[in-house]
Amino acid sequence: MRKLYIFISMFLISCFCFGQVEIIGHRGASYLAPENTLASSKLAWSLGADAVETDIYLTKDNRIICSHDANTKRTTGVNLVIKETTSKELRKLDAGSFKDKKYKGEKLPFLSELIRAVPEGRELVVEIKCGSEVLPFLKKEISKAGKNRSFVFIAFDFKTISDTKKAFPNNKCYWLCSNPELFEKTLPEVPAAGLDGVSLSYGIINEKVAADVRTLNLGLFTWTVDDPAEAKRLIGLGVKGITTNRPGWLREQLSL
């Protein structure tokens, strides 16, 4: 009888969690479109993503550009270091052809462009790939967006995300981690820094990790999941947001 009670309880929890999970487009709909571009972001929205994640760097002339890498070689074929290059030079690059010729001419977008493209009721998840030096300029961009826009901030560097929470106390901020030892060591510092939760590589999330996060009353998010079975496992553990390269497809597979 006890086993039946546990089974029913877990089933009900799973059903509740499935209804609550957020699907986040990883660099947009990057399985289909060139990552971290306006085209990829817009496609993710059209496919039903609840949020889009993008990565940011500060250029030489203090503009915020969206790119996962610190240099432009992989996605444009031209090797420029973003922090050492002006936005004018960076905007001349073709950041779409590497994915498909139909995206030829797609630019490295300014963060402001992605912000303007966010539909009402959706969310932009901003991963800070540089450091805290971007925060004064990020505050200006966010203030221009108005109060009807929703933003979440994430970063691997603990000091950077802690500084971000101080700069944006009303926005959710999550620490990123993929190292089990570092996670276990640093987790107690997360609530002390005022952070809202953690976003972990799916491979390090297990029952203990999920329980430890839940005990501290923190949110638990994960990346980058393109496997429905893995997504179901994570949702069952209480993960509230799944970042995926295939937001539309994964939503369909999970019947969300």
C-alpha cells in the first residue's frame, strides 16, 4: 500500500512539474538557424519558446554584442576578438552562412535588437560571457527596454553573477555550473549572494543535487537538452526550466 501511495504521489508531482516547466531556446532555435542571431531568436519565438537565451560580450567601443565565443572565427570565418574590436567592424561580418546559405548576411546582433524582438509575455535570458565591466552598459540597455520586458541573467563566473544581482535586484539571476565538485563547494554561497537559483549542465543533475537545491529554496534550471527522455527525467527531479537547441520540437515531444 505504501508503494502505491509513493507511486501516485510521484505521478502527481510529475504531472504538476510538466505543466510548470519552461522551454528556453538555446541561442535561439540554434538547431535550425544560426546561433545568437536575430533570425534564430525570432524562429524560437515562432516555435513557442517561453524564453530565448543569448550570450553577450562588450565590444571595444562599449556596445553589447551577442556571441557565444570571445572571438568570431567559428561563426563568421573571420578571427576577431570581440573586446578588441569595434561594433562597426563586427557588424560587417556574416554570422549566418556557416549554418545555411539562406542566412547569408545575418549579422552579429546588438543585444538591443534581440530585446526589441521579444514578444509580450516572453522572456530573454542573458548569459554574461565577459565580466562585471559590462554591467553599467547592460543597465542602460535594460532601462531603455521599459518595464514590460522580462529578463533573467546567468553567468558561470560567481563574482559576475553576484555583481549582476546587486545591479538588478528585481531580476532573477542564476549561477551556471557544469563541475560537480565546484557545485557542491559553492552551493551554500548561492543564497548568501541573493541569487535565485542555479542552472546546471544536465549531466550533473541527480536526486541528491536536486534535493540539495530544493532544500535551499532555490530554482533549478538546466542546459542543453535535446533528448525527450532526458528532459522527462529532469522534470521529474524538479527542474523548472530546460534550455534546448530545439524548443519547438522538444515542446511537441513532451506534449507541453
